[in-house]
Amino acid sequence: MSLFRPLTLQCRSFSTSRIQCSTRQWLEKTHSAIPPYPYGRALWYKKANTGLFGGTRIQFGNNVSEKNELKTRRTWHPNIQRRRLFSRALNRKIRVRVSTRVLKTIDKCGGLDEYLLGDTAQRIKDLGMEGWKLRWRVMQTPAIQKRFREERKALGLPEEPEDVGLLVGSDGSIITHQQLEEEIAAYDRRLDVDDREDGVKDVQEMADDVARAAVAEGIDAVHETERNAEERAEEADGTSTIGKRRQWEGEAKRGSQEWLALRRERRQSRLTDRSISE
């Protein structure tokens, strides 16, 4: 018997699944080329970091019965929809998760760009991490840059030195136009990838819904066929509700006919007795 074990090569199995990471690591990766968000990431309702939620989150409360006033704990989830919103500055549609409350606000503001470019503290706080990223991308477009220059001119502020060719990058450092265009192109590619992934998910969900509906219709058809067969068998045996109802109706009809015949006989007998007595 050998005292040494044979050498074996150990290698990891290859997997195509995505490497799981925490919410903080994912946000740091997706927001690496964007200025830091002043209010930070959402800590209590982390799904708010992935869309335009407008500050809404899960609420907790009680269901109180009217009779005994018994309390049962329950939760209220925000109404989140997945929509494709058009951006005039980017001249394209962007697929985002958005709450119905924010959808109403976007309609009142006059579009997605106007909602993202709001300058109040509450608006910036309601944007969240995803809205802050979209705001940065919209602000880099030539149309919005021209709009900012016109506003600065109307307020009497000095114009920005455009001939220098230096801009402030996402990390606060001075960068060139070429570096800024590279950052914008990388962000646009990420938007395209997210749009394609969401499109594939939507197609898969639609296919699953159609398959579930077809299975449900097939099950309902089978149940309906079985129910009809059982009703026909019960009608043949006279044990179904329809057969019993018909049987009861026949008995009632026969009973009424017998009662009428009995009345006629009694009336005829009374008339006969009266004629004899006379």
C-alpha cells in the first residue's frame, strides 16, 4: 500500500451567472463616472436607488376591524411602473422604473427633462441615485448647455471660458472635451445595454404570461368538459339538480291534477245527492 496519495488537479467549475455584489458596490460601479450624489444612497428602501421613486418607500401600519377593533400588521408598497419616457435633450426614450406619483409630477413639469433639471433641494432629494445619473447625462447635451448659457446671460453673469477647452469631470478634476465625450459615450452604452436587458425581460415575462394563460384556459376547458359529463350522467340517473327540479315539477303538476279531479268528484257527488233529495 502506497503511503502517498496520487496528485489530482483541482480546478474551479466555470459558471456564466453574474457575480453577486452588494448594493453599495453596484452603485459605486455604475456611478463611477458621475459626480457624487449629495444625499447619498437610500439605506432603508434600496430599490429606490434603481429608479425615479420620488422619495416614496414601504409604509407600515395596521388593519383595524370595525367590530372588535383588532389590529393586524400590514404594509403598503409604492405603485412602481416600468415605463419608457422620452427625453427631448437626448432625443431618445429611456426605460426607467417610476412611481405613479412621479409620473404625475413629470406631466405637470412638462416632460422628463424639466423634471430632472429642477433646482430645488426637495426635487434633487426626490431624484435619488438613478435620477441624479440621468440629470448629469441630460446636462451634458448641447441643447441644455445652450440653455444654461442663455440663463447666465439673462442674469448678467459672466460667460464660461469656452476657448480654453477644459471642463470639470465627474470626479471634480479638469478634463478635456474628448475625455468628457468618452464618459458620455460610456454612459450611453450602459443605457443601451440596460434597455436591451429590460426588453428581453419584458419579452420573457410576456411569453410566461401567455403560457400561463394558455395553461389556465386548458385547465378550465378540461374542468368544463368534466362538469358537463357529470351533469349529463346525473341527468341520466335522475340525481342531478336539474333532474330533481324536473321531477319535483312533474310531481307538483300531477298533484295539482289529482286535486282538481278530486274536487270535480266531490262537486259531482254533491249535485247527485241534491237531485236525489229533491
